[in-house]
Amino acid sequence: MTQPIVAVLTALPLEFTAVRDHLTDVEKQDHPRYGTLATVGRLSGTPWSVALLELGEGNLTAAALTERVMSWLEPQALFFVGVAGSLKPDIEIGDVVVATKVYGIHGGKETDKDFLVRPEAWRASHRLEQAAREALREDPHAHLKPIAAGDVVLASARSTLAEHLRTHYNDAAAIEMEGAGIATAVHLAGGDALVIRGISDRADAKKSRADAEGSQPLAAVNAAAAVVAVLRELRPFGGSQEPSGGAADDPKEGSFRGPTHGGDHLDFRGSTFNGPFVAKQVGRGDGER
């Protein structure tokens, strides 16, 4: 039976590498028309194949390529894994934030008097959020909180943007640059998505120093470990994991078991028969009935 597949997307090479280190039996796949590259491997100890892609930075790129991944690979779930800046004093460098909600922070109306916020927000998939809560419940460095997604790098705690976030998105625990694009594309495709971010800085003037001290690889490794933990908890969608060939492959067949049906049921799956019928069952050695 073909393994069910999930997609894990990253923006940066170090984020990509941190996830790839958890995969085995890795091979490359490329989109037959556009050349988009996916590294596909198995996550041992789970039923999942993982398609890993590095997209580059920014919400616009993330949205366009996420839509391509959804239509090309048809993953059961999609995760975006990477680094982010903390917006809360109690969320430390190296911690992980799982986005319960993603805010698109640049919507609004500028007037002579003030900027009127018109926020957009996408909630995490309930299915994936529940798996994350189960997987990370005992980890004091994992936080399930809202995340802000914009199109700028925030490197000042005293900037206009920082104040904007404190005023209008006060529950956001971290800020990054791809989550809104991911959430939009998966929402429109009717899929399930979850954004997982390792904290690499405090979104302040010390950001460059923190990056130089190796905070980004640490954050990427911790975010990758978190998505692996979630995938170990997550089960393929659709219920039973019976071997191929059984009734579990056909959700329309209810609770029947085996390649053929007994009793008064006849199995027409795979046939071209599409109309009503009249039939008589003949027993073995019992005569006609």
C-alpha cells in the first residue's frame, strides 16, 4: 500500500536540512511542468511519507508554491516549519511556537487621523492542532499561541510596527514572513495546515547578534523536532489503516471486510455495472432458493 503523504515546507536551507535529517529512503521528485523540486522520504516509526520543499522567503512566494504543492502532491496535511522572532518576554530563544492562529498583519485603511486595522486571521486545522497538543503537552518549551505574519523583518522593539503589533495583535507570540501565504493557499484548497516556528531572536535590535551566535540553527532543529513529534502522533485521515485490497480502501462500503462480500451482498466495485438488477442465489448442495 502506498504510504500516505504530508508536505513540510521551509523558507531557508537550514530549516530544510533540520527536517531532512529525520528522513530515510530519500529521493528527489520534480514537478513535470514547472520544475519545482521535492525531497521525499520516510519518517521511520510512522505511516507517513514526507515531501520536503524549500520555497524561499515571503508570503507571496509561499502562497503560490503552496498551491502548487497541494495540487501536485495532494498531501493529507501541510506543515510550514522554520524560525521566527519572539514577541513575548516569556518565550525564549530556542522555544517552539505552534500557531493556533495566523494573523495577516498588513491589512487596513490609512486615514488622516489614524490607521484603521482590517486584520485577516486563519485558525490552525483542528485535527493538526489536536495532534500537536497531544505530542507537545509535556514540553515546557513548546507554546501553542497565535503568530503574526508580515512582509518585513522586525528588528526593533520600539518601531512603529512593533507598537502596531502590541496594540492590535497583542496575543501574537511570534512574528514571521510566510504563515499568511501558507494559510491562505491551504484554506482555498480545502486542506489542513499547521505552522511551527522555532524562536531564533526577540524581534529587537539584538536580532543580528543572536543570528551570529547560532540561534537560527538551534531554532530550526527544535522546530523540526516538534513537527516530527506531531507526525508521530498524527494518524492518516479516513479511519482504518487496513492493507490495500480490503473494504477499508472504499469508504462507501461501510463495515464490510475482505476482497468480496458474503451474505446477501454482491461486490460490483471495479465493474462497469451501473443499473438495477434481479438475481437468484444458488446454494452449494442445498438446491435452489
